[in-house]
Amino acid sequence: MPLIIALVILLWARLTHKPWSELGFVRPRSWVTTIVVGILTGVAFKFCMKALVMPLLGAPPVNQAYRHLTGNSAALPEMILTILLSAAFGEEVVFRGFLFDRFRRLFGTRPWATMLTVMLSAVLFGAAHWSGQGLPGVQQAVIVGLVFGAVFARTRNLWGLMFVHAAFDLTAVWMIYYGLEERFAHLIFK
């Protein structure tokens, strides 16, 4: 669904002559740096969330919503495609690009308005994860939304966040597929 919404947003931008750069589609200084830093950051962030943050919040060590992926090679291609198109691309366009643009028009650009925008977009991002992942998914998504929102507020560039998001989610799938979730969830807190 986020992919369809993102495509509608891009169509709306095109029809209204809104520059895509205002939604965060700004060419990075270096594509190589953006991709490498994005991937490394996404992987490290996922490990940090799994081993440190989520255990502190009392989240179960295993994500039951995606347990069916454990050892399931047949389900991987669809999941990877969903991550790349719907999560990394679609969610970033919707929750960072579009919402930041709309909230900026509504609240302005002062520091308090930017903080409010980051918080509101993170809460909405979290809420979008409720039906599929329950409270632990919401908790994780709100934290991720706060971090991604703060980065976007600073950079106004979606590309790096798309790579971080993809690497974050693909790392989660790697953990699930190989049955490593519990091991990483208990890495710091036994």
C-alpha cells in the first residue's frame, strides 16, 4: 500500500508542478558514499535496535508477524521486493517526503515546527505498523521514524534514508530467515 500511495504522491507532484526536490529527491553529492553509508548505517541500526533498544522496551525476542520467513526460501523474493519497493521507497516518500512537505506548509519551518513534524510523522509511521506487527512493531517504527525524521529534517534528502531503510529491513529478514533473532535479542541482555 505505501508504494501505491507514494506513486500517487509523485503523480500529484507532477500534475501540480511541485518539484520532486521539495519531497526530498535531491541528488546526493556522491552516490557511492550515500549507498555505502546508508547500507552500513541501516545494518548497524537494526543490530542496535534488536540487541539493545527493543529488549529494553520488553519486546519479545522473535517477531511473530514474520516468523513464517524462518528458513522459507520461497517467501524471500516477495519479501525482498516488498522491502525495496513498499518500505524503503514507498514509506520514505510518504512518511518523510510528503508528510514533511505538508506539515512544513502547515506549521512552518521554525525549530519547534520541525520538532513537531518529526514527532507527528514518527507517530503516524508507528501507527501504520500496528495492524501487521502490534505494539512491538509500533514501538520500533516510532523510534525509527524519530531517527529517520531527524535525519530528513537535517538533510532534506530521501536517497540516503531509502538505503538505510532497505538495509535495516533486509537485516531483519536475514536475522529471521536464519533463526538468529533470539540470539541477537539476548546478545546484551540475557
